[in-house]
Amino acid sequence: MEHITIAKLNELDEIVRIDAEVIGDESRRTYIKKAIEEGCCLVAKVNRSIVGFLVYNTHFFECSFISLVVVKPSERRKGYAKSLIKYFENISPTEKIFSSTNQSNERMHKVFLSLGYSKSGFIDNLDEGDPEIIYFKQLKK
């Protein structure tokens, strides 16, 4: 059974290990630590082990922006990304939520669309030849 909570600082190493497993290094450690300290990092746990995390902020035109959704590779396709996003929707400090993913990330496109997000534009020149697609959802609060 999965359980989602706000991440605690003592979980930083476990979260960073998952992130490094996905991106190949620990370059986002400081960013993740700051998100935890600000209460802007959620973790999904199964049997007390973290299987995924979500990082957000409200710096995007005073709207919520989900900047990271990372699931441990061995735990993918089990609904954890969806669960993290749905949980965030329930606690979002704003009624508008934005996020993004590379055009090549077909799995994440399916997750956003299945949760009622709509495409809201794109940004070129972040990753060469792989535009960032922006998603949006208006919450009814």
C-alpha cells in the first residue's frame, strides 16, 4: 500500500539516490534539499521505502509548477507518478497548476493527459532537438 507524505530532511539521501538512478548523478541534491526545507517535496512510500517524489514551487507567475516527478525505475508503471500528482492537486496552494516534460517523454504525456491536464505551449532550446511541452490544469476549489 502506498503512502504519500511531505518529505523530511532525513529522507534526502534516499530521494537523491532515486534521482541519481534516473539522471546519472547527484547534481540536483541542493535543489531537492531546498525543496524539502521549504515543504515543497512529496514522497510516495511503499513499506516505508521511497518509490518516487514530486517537487513543486509557486514561482511560475504565482501559480503552482510541478518541476520534478521522479519514480524509481524498478517501480515505474505502477501509478506512483499519478498518485503524487493527484495528492499535490489536493494540497496545491494555487488553483492553477503547470508542469512540463520533454516531447520525447511519452509516458509522462500519458500521465498528464489521463489526469485532465491540457497542453499549454512549448519551450525550445532547453534540450537540443527535444522541446519542453508545458501542461496546465485549472483546479476547482
